Amino acid sequence: MTIQCDIVTQERSVFSDQVDYVSLPGTEGLMGILPNHASLLTALAFGEVMVRNKGDEQFFAIGGGYAEVQPDRVTILADSAEHAGDIDLERAEKARSRAEKAMKEGVPEDAARYAQIETALRRAQIRIDVGVRRSSRRRRRQLNVPDLGGEEEL
């Protein structure tokens, strides 16, 4: 039995497929969604979404949003979303550096501008975390090295 999972942003559809399991970063913690889950609507935090289908796992960095869960469908409406394999770590590092520099220059008096800088920093950090963690796992698989749960670099 599977459940339809759609991950979308304002700009595009990031993922759409039938899956066995979805893990979401809820504002109150991680949530696991299986087929026939009770209906719910929840806010999402910055974090990692994992979808599993027949043992194959895919990971996405999301920048908050909402998820609607129905017994046969999970719809993730993300403020930003990117597949782990598509994350440009160099670009994410530069974005984090720019945001950190803006924060160090002093808190802007404009609350909206401060929120933009803070959001940019959080988004860059989650992209880096997911990209680094998942790229090292891909590297282990390519080299046929067992994944023992650690995320150390080879």
C-alpha cells in the first residue's frame, strides 16, 4: 500500500510520486506519515523531508510551509524546497556567509528586513546540513562502504 506525496513551492513542483512513508519536520518535531494516516493540517519547520519507496529514500531540504495529510495523499506546500542531490553546497555556503555578515553588521531597525536576513540564514544552513549529510551517504553507497549511522567524510 502506498500514499501519494507531492512537494510543491510557489515556483514549481519539486516531487510527485507514490511512496511507502514520508517523514516531515513539523514545528513540534518530526512526524512519520504512512498510508491511511488520519487527516491533518500542520505547519512545517525548516528541515529535512524524507520519502521512502520500496527501500529507496529521497531527501529534500525545505524552508518551512504547511503539510496537508489525507489517508491517501500528503501535500507539502513549502516556502522553499530542494532535492538533496540538487543542492549546490558552494552557493549555499556563500548565501550563509552573506546572511551572517548582514547579521554581524547590526540588527536592522526594519523588522521585516531582519526577518528576511534570519530566514536566508536558516534556509542556507538547512541546505548545507542536508546537502553535506546526504552527499556523504551517496559517496558511501557509490564506494560500497556500509553506512554505520555516522556521517563522517571519507
